[in-house]
Amino acid sequence: MERKILIPAALVLALAAVGVVSQSAGSKPSDRPKSLAALEKPSEPADNKGTPAKIELGKMLFFDPRLSGNGAMPCSACHLPDAGWDFPDKISLGYPGTTHWRNSQTVVNSAYYGKLFWAGASKSLEGQARSAARGGVAGNGEDDMMEARLAFVPEYRKRFREVFGDRWPRIRNAYMAMAAFQRTLVQTDTPFDKYMRGDDNALDAAQKRGLKLFTGKAGCAECHNGALLSNEKYYNTGVPPYDGWETDALAQITFRFELYAKGVTQEKYRKWKDDPGLYFRTKQDADLGKFRVPSLRYTKYTAPYMHNGMIATLEDVVEFYNKGGGTNDWAATKTKLLKPLKLTKKEKADLLAFLDSLSGPRITIEEPELPEYAPLPAPASN
């Protein structure tokens, strides 16, 4: 005869809180918006499961400037933990002697994206790490040189051997380790997540009104939906061109370098003064000025906003969409989804209150102590 084991409800709730059991029943009350969801633990690729040793190695490498061209540009140079895990300026820090040409996005919750970078150029965190380390105005590294540097660090030789079985550290596995570390930089317990899981007190009255606006009158959930609050599609919303291209000679050189490197025609190279966005990947005029919809999670800490940092605050972002977007060089491709919203001052305040609920406490971290170089061991004698 089958025996049934009864578990007290309080214990079920406690176990669910730490992920031991799932709360399938009631995990999303029926009165919550169907277009949105709480964020759960990210999935991992079958060939790169995270382990404590791999994650710790990835953390070290994320902060290690050896993974760059000149040995001075770690990932953390453009993704500062104290600045929202991105760069607190319109345009990200560039490789020494250059400047970047787009706003640095936060790596918090990047584990959930299927399309990374503003135009979706990478499809995995592993690929993103490689592209950033090697990018001409980012890390500007060469795989063989970065791999050689790792080989001269005894601690890395030991850790790569233990984690991956490498005789000598392999740069491919460095990218795997950094991706595993970035998958730990997630935030799934914001006030919004708690509310979506059933805690009616997780949002205050203004935030609940803002949520109603978000999914209703303001139309934000048309593009910012799902658990990530991004449909990962591409739109031109009329964000104005980066103003530095008018006055900053180095920024002008970077922009032209990117145009040339990505294969535009001579005519377009001479004529264009605005970021073509998705066009670089598709070479279709219909994609001019389009960028992937970013998540709205953790945005409390990631100002300025948009692909070129041209919108300074979340208040300004709300006003930008309240006016129906902006104007840029790609007027023909501007999305038809945008129109003036006619939000009142109180409605804009409520919407901002809701956006605040999409961020929990700052994610901080103690930077690791990096291991030292040492001469390679002498070969064993016969």
C-alpha cells in the first residue's frame, strides 16, 4: 500500500524560498499581468556547467587585465561593479589610445539574453567574452598572446588543469570560465519578482499603479515583456545621434573605423553621421538605426541609457517615450509602435516608482587578488 507523506505548508514555503521545491501552484497569481513574469535561475549550456572552481576562476579572469591587448584592460574596466556593472558615461571606456562608440551595458542578468550586444552580435556569454576581449576598441587582444600570458602564471596553470584538464591554459576555456562567472550575476528577488510570485505587499500603491500603466496606457510591455522584460527584438525608437561625434575627433575616428571595419560602402562611409545599428549585421536598409530591446532590470544603477547614452536619467527615459520617442538620421525605420502617451505628472511618477521595483540592492563584490607571473618550470631531464 502506498504511503503518503504530508509536509507542513510552512516547510514547503521555506523549501521553495531556497529553491529546493517549486511552488508551481500559486507561483503566479491569476491577477498578475500575463505578459510579465518573475525571473528564475538561468539555464546553463550543456558544455559549460558552472562549478565553484570554474566560477572562481572566471571571476579572477573577469578582473584580470592580462586578457587584453596591452595587458591593462580587464572586463571590469568597462563593467564596474560599483557603477551598475557597466560604464557610467555615454560611451564606454575604449582601449588605450581609442574611445569606444556605444554605451556599455550591464552584465547583471546578461545570462538570460539570447542576443548579446546592442545589435545581437553574439548568441552566448562565451561568444560575448571572446568578442569583447578581441574587439578593436575594447580589449584589442590576440588569443595567442593572452594564452601565453596565462601560461606564465603558476596559479592559472594549476586552476585550468583542475577545472578543464588543460596542460596549459587555453584561451577558449578562459572565455568559458568568465561566462560561468557572469551567469552568477543575476537578481531574481526584486520587489517585482516577489510580487509576481504572490507577495501583495512587495509593491506599494504607487508601484502597483505604475505596473498597470506599464502594461496598459504607457504600452511599455509591448516590447519590455516576459521575465527579462525584453522581447529581444530590434527597433528604432528615434534616439538622437551621439553628440560626441560632432565635437570629439577621437570619437569620429572610432566611428569611421567601425563603419569601415563592418563593410559599408564608400558613399555611406562619407555620408553617415549616426549609428546604423542592426544594419551592420543584415546590410538591409530596413534595419538602419535598430537596436535590441534592453532589459529594464537593474536599471536603477545603470545610467545613462540607450545604445549611445544620450538619455541621462530614467525620468528622461519616461519623458522620451511619453513624447513618442525622438528623432535621428533613420526616420524611415522608426517604429510605428511609438506615439505620444499624454501621461500626467502623477502617472509618470507612478511609472518611475514601478521601474524602481525592477531593481533590488546593488550587487557588489570583493575584487579577487590576482596571481603573479613566474618563470616557466624547466623541462624535466631524461
